[in-house]
Amino acid sequence: MHLASLQLISYQPSSSITRETTSQRKKTCEYKFHTEFQSHEPEFDYLKSLEIEEKINKIKWCRRQNASHYLLSTNDKTIKLWKVFDKSLKVVAENNLSHDLTPAGAVAGGGMPRAPLISFRDASSLKLPRLTHHDTVVVAVPRRIYANAHAYHINSISVNSDGETFISSDDLRINLWNLNIQDQSFNIVDIKPANMEELTEVITAAEFHPTSCNWFMYASSKGTIKLADMRQSALCDQHHKQFEQEEDASTRSFFSEIISSISDVRFSNDGRYILSRDYLTVKIWDVNMERQPIKTIPIHEHLRPRLCDTYENDSIFDKFEVVFSGDAENVMTGSYNNNFMIYPSDPNKETEVVLQADKTAFKAKKVGVPTPINSSASTNKKGGSRAGSPAGAGGRMKKETDADQIDFNKKILHMSWHPFEDSIAIAATNNLFVFSAL
């Protein structure tokens, strides 16, 4: 039994798990509801007079070691380690009194029956109660609760490849935990200035290297990604590598710092590449080349003239996630109007596949096909990329580039890509969509 990623519903108060079964006819995965449990409850910080929401910020799977599944979930302040497993319910089918409840043991007048007083004179006449299987239920039990270690809101958690430790990051600090120790953590990154008025950047995301347990990276609101080595010092204030693209001074504006803030960073499964997402672009970095990304993909370039509008409605602060496919050949991220896009990682390929996580798209039987990036204006010309195909013209999805037609309330922030198959899961508001390549 394989469980789908829980990051898809991380903004809901409760955690849901889906179960995957194999379909022989379609040769794809079919996901069915498996279980649901409450991860966090609303809390109140009496010291700071702040209400702590129950919403889940991040969920990460731990390495599986037996039939049970382990996962970490966190809200703004508290991290929990959950054990999810199948529990067998058993009932007593037979005991020493099973055959001795006779009408003689009933209370006169039709009262409740009572067990007769039996004296057991021989130990050999005693029988052990016999238990039989009644049902199997899925149970979620909190094994550890890691609390009171962050003064600011937790934005990331990441499990180490050693299977024993994990990191948690907030705006100014990153802590290292042992999964088996809930009351102690080690501060490995601290960017808090002595004077908070001198604060110029905050940590926005952090992740462990997938194979080297001593490496981890963290991103900041200045658009920088820093790779650190825990072997160098106990406090990793001195980064080993820094990935940053110099900004063109001619294009600098009031919104430059906001749109350069990185909302998500990911390693490829082999650890060779780094994927980052800011408000307007997706960047792919080679770990061995710090000076510039090997590929920059425009996502919201059509919104650049409307940044003032997105600032007023707070959409410019939306935190979009980005993910690699299992083989790192493709990347995926979300946008507005419930659209999400898939791009090839190859720098020489400039195509995109636009899909929509919306029931109306399924009814219209629209499909996603590879098209040149930002080619929506040219699709009506003769010789358009797919106009002559069955999926072309009205049947092909395309990204809405008219800012007046964009619904900023419909946005794809969270997603997951199956590590081995061409299956993706998309969270759209309160719906979960699973797409598979046939």
C-alpha cells in the first residue's frame, strides 16, 4: 500500500491520506480515501497574547522502516511526529461464562440477567478467553511533539537522509532536531541582528540535501539561496555556496525586493540541481555553478505591468510551491485561475504544458499539450503549434495572460509529483485533483 503526499492539504486543519491501488486496464494509479485525522488544535500564547492557528504549514514523510508510516506536520509553532498504522480490533468470542448464562440466572420479574454464582473447584475447568478479529481500522498516534523552540512562525521542515534528524526553520533561525528527542534542538542558523531595526532579510524556505546528510540549503527574501555544510561549524552562519542572480539596475522598482523573495526551493532527487520559485519566475540552478541559473522560466511575466494591483490585493505575497519530477526531466508550479504548468528542465527546450485543476476543464474535455512558452498570442496564426491537432484550438488549455480575466482567488499553491511515476496531485481550494499520464 502506498500513501499519497500529505503536502497537498497542508492548509487544512486536518490531515487526509489517500490510498493507491493499481488499475490493470489503464496501467495508472487510482487513489481512494484512506483516513483522516486532526493534526493540530487551536492554541493561545498567553505570554505574547497571540492566537496560534491550527492550520498546517508543512507535512513531510519520514523514511518507512516497518508496516507503519511516519510523518511530520507543523503549524506556526508546534511540530508533531505522527505514526499511522492499521490496527486490528478484537472482541471476546468465548469465556468461562459464555455457556452458563441460563434463564435460571435471570432476575424475577423480567429484570436484567445476571451471571450465576459458579464455584470453580478444579483449575482444569477454567478456560482462557478467546479473542477473534473483528475489524481493522487506521489509527494515527502522535509519537513526539516538538514545541517551544521557535519565536517566529515555522515556514519549513525537512527530514534528513540519515533518517534520524530533521530541520525546522522560521523567519530568522533554523533548528536541528533528533526525531527521538522532543525537548532539545540545536540552533544551526541564526540571522537575527542585534538591532531588529537593521533587519534586511528573512528565511523563507529550507531543505536537506537528498543524499548528503551534512548539506542543507535555505532561501531568503532577497532572492539568495545558501548552501551550508554542518561539518564546518556548529553554527552555519558562513555558507559554503551562495546562488544569486544579479538584478538589472535598470528594471529595479518599488516591488523588486518583494518579487525577488523565494517562496520555495527543492533539490532534485540526485542532488545535482536546485529548483527555486519567486513570484514571477522559476529558476533551475546547477549546484556546481553559482553565478547564474542554467534556466529561467517566466511564469507571471504578464503581471509585471500590474504589480501595483497585485500589491493592493496582497496576491504579490502568495507563496507558490515548485517541484521536480522524479527523474528531474520536468518541473511543475502553479498559477492563478487554478492553472498549473509543466516545463522541461532542459535549457534548450522552451515549451510549457498548461493544465487546470477545475471541474469545468474536465467537462469541456480540455487537455494540456506542449506549446512554446508565451505563445498564446500566436496560436491563432497559420501554422500555430498545435492548431491542427485534435487537442488544438478550443480543446487545448492555455494560460490566461489578460490580467483583467484572472481570478486571484483561484490559485494553485500546493502540489506533489509521484517519485517514480507520471502522476501528480494538485490542491485547489478544498479539492484534491490527481492527474496521470496515459
